[in-house]
Amino acid sequence: MKNSNKYCWIIRKEVTKMRVLKTADYNEMSRKAANIIAAQVITKPDCVLGLATGSSPIGTYKELIRMYENGDLDFSQVKSVNLDEYKGLPRENDQSYYYFMNDNLFNHINIDKANTNVPNGMEPDAEKECARYEELIKSYGGADLQLLGLGHNGHIGFNEPAEQFDKVTHCVDLQPSTIEANKRFFASADDVPKQAYTMGIGTIMNAKKIVVVVSGEDKAEIVKKAFFGPVTPNVPASILQFHPDVTVVCDAAAYSKVEE
Ligand code: GLP
């Protein structure tokens, strides 16, 4: 897998059409991902965007805001569905994914907030909320493009490593490693919610196009496992190798173990 090019595309023809794009750094990763999303919005102005939270997509959202401010993008007809939400966090909590999306994207572009959707973490009836959310996505015809980050344990959305791939939106118990990774955003690990609502792997795989953004050396091991290793529910993101239209945009640090 040695590749000395500074920038490279790897098309994994042996199993899949997955494209893995290596960028110099986080900023280039963000620009590339934003360009792919921009192309989607330009070619289908009333598209459905599946959106993600976490530190990985923040730069991508900044780029989209810049393109909007330059007059190059119009989000007025776009609908959005977010991947996941913590159970039990009110929308006003600055760690809720609802708050994150408004703060990092929706407040800065001309999307109609009535067309933006995040699972309702305050609905205590998990079955009811998950069924409602899955139905809503179905009524939209699924996502045209789904943006994803990658958890250190290979989770996508909040689909944690498991014995099987969960198909639809469901309630999950967060793994200790995920609580540990996300505690940096809370006062302490005890304050991190222990459960979340998340789209299922099946919901994610139904998106017509998928873009994954991954950055940093701490993700290098999981990049290699998820996109170059066997497909297994123990590494949930590995299923993306079977999707017909996935682009992984990862910076050189996240890509570093692939080249070993
Ligand atoms: C979180 C989110 C995921 C996100 C992942 C990685 O727990 N539920 O959607 O992709 O962890 O986050 P980060 O990009 O901050 O590394």
C-alpha cells in the first residue's frame, strides 16, 4: 500500500468503488468535502443533506458558510436530517447536536429551519421517537448525500461496535470509550449522556452518496481498519466499503497507517 505521492486517490476496485482521498491537512480536507457537498446543492437545489456533528465536519461547515456568503450556494430549498442526538439533552444545551448544528451551520446560511431535522433527544419514548425519525427520512426519499465523521472505535453516527449492523434509527447505550472521547465537551465524564438516538447502519447505507471526513493521527489506526480491513459490525464504518458511492476525505495524519 506504499504510496509516496503527497496527494493521492485510491479507488478500491477490488471490493468496492470506495474512493479514499488523502489531503495535506484538515483545511484541505474541509475544502474538498465542502466542494463535494456544494456540487450536490448546485446540481439538486432541493436535495436532502444528511449531516453530522463532531470536530471533523466543523471546517467543512465553515467552508459551506463561506461559499454561501460569496453568493455561490443557495440552501433555501435544502432539507437536512442529522445522524444522531444525545438522549435526555434539551435542545438549548450547548452540547446537544441540535444546538451544534444551529451554531455551526444553520444560523449562518439561508436554510429554512423548518426543513432541518435532528432526533428529539427529549422524547423519553425511544421506540416512538426512533420510528418517527425513520419515517421522516423515508418520507424525504432518503438522503441524497450523507456526511459522516468516524469515531475512534469505528462508529458512524452513534452506531457502536456490535454483533450485528443495526438497520434503522434506534436508541444506543454509548460505549465507555465514546463517553471518554466526548467528555472533553462536558464538565466531566459523568455529565456525558449515556444513551443516544441514532440513524441505523441501514438508514445510512440508504443515502445515495456518502462523504466521510477524517482527520488526525489518533484516527490513523481506525482509518486502516475501517476502510482497508474486513467488513464487520465490530467496526461499523467498514460496511461503507459495500456502498456504491463513498468518498473518504482524510488528511495525511489520518492516512498515515495505510501507507505503512
Ligand atoms: C461523535 C458523533 C459522531 C462523530 C464522532 C467523531 O460521537 N456521534 O457522529 O462522527 O463522534 O467525532 P470527532 O469528529 O469529534 O472525532
